[in-house]
Amino acid sequence: MTIGRASRIHFGGLSGGRPYVSEYWIISAATAEIAGQIKSIWPQARRGSRGGPFDIDTRTDRLACRLTGPGAVSVEMKLWKNARVAHHCDGRDFLSPVRLAGRLCGCPPGIDERKTLARMGSGPQPVILLKLSLHDAPDAGAFEFASNSWDFLGCVSVLPESASTLELRLTPTTVEGRSGFTYIRPSIFPYR
């Protein structure tokens, strides 16, 4: 297994200072060797045109992955005020600062209530980090996927604890209305 900094799985970023979103998974490999392994798995994959030197556009909206072990799923909630963390919890207990760690944080139990408070600027938002390996390339090492999506939080919170092999999916979702637009929604399910 490759040792060193983790590679990333994502579907957008910044290019020339401008944000972009892809309908396909992008893998930012930590090394040229890992990038070569990725390209050999997905022959349709091509070098990403917007990111770093080892970005691979997989040309697929589904990735089979495995959790790397205990602690591979991290779900935290953070509220930022004036460029500082004003509230940091796991949805039930404070995680920081040290003087509050382990005490009840006061967040409501339901995702909908939390989301409402976050939209009003008085509640924290999800910070989700998954540590994964690719099902088809276990020797490619560790990969990280990060999301702040409330929908993704809903998917992660209902995953069975026994699910070690998962499928990351990207789904285009259209919002109707006067300024209708399409956004890409990440989700995760047990792999079948």
C-alpha cells in the first residue's frame, strides 16, 4: 500500500480562481504512480483539465469504495463567526474548546431543525470527512472525501455500521423556478 499524503476524491474546486463543478468524480492523486493506477482501472478516464498535475476525471458518477477502518467516518458540526470557530460539536456534545469538550452542546436532535438554525446563522453546519480506499484499486492507498452537504449528512447518518464497502454517487438535481439551476448532489450507499 502506498504511504504518504492521501489522495482526494471530489467533483469540483477552483480553476484560475473560479469555482467549477463536474458531473463526474475527480481523483486528485498524491503521486504520478497513483494517477497511473487510476487510469488503468477506468480506461475512459482522462487527465483533469482544471486541477493539479495528477487530477484524473474518472468519467463516472459512481465509485465503489471501502472505509479504511475505525474512525474512517468523521462527522462534526461547526459554526464560524468572524473567521473563528464559534461552535464545534458532534451534534450532541461539544468537541472543542477543551473547557467545554464532552458537555451537551444544545443542538436540536433532528437534521431539519439543525439545518434551519444554520440557515439563520445561529447553528453549525456539517463537516463530513470519509477516509476510503478504492474497491477496484486497494493498493492505490488512502483517499479522502469531504462534504458540507446536509443531504450527504442524511446519507451518512443512516449507513449501516456493518457497511464497509460503499458506493459514492453523484446525482444532478434541478431546482425549478425563475432562476432554475442544476446542482450536483453527492450521496453514499452500501455497495451492492
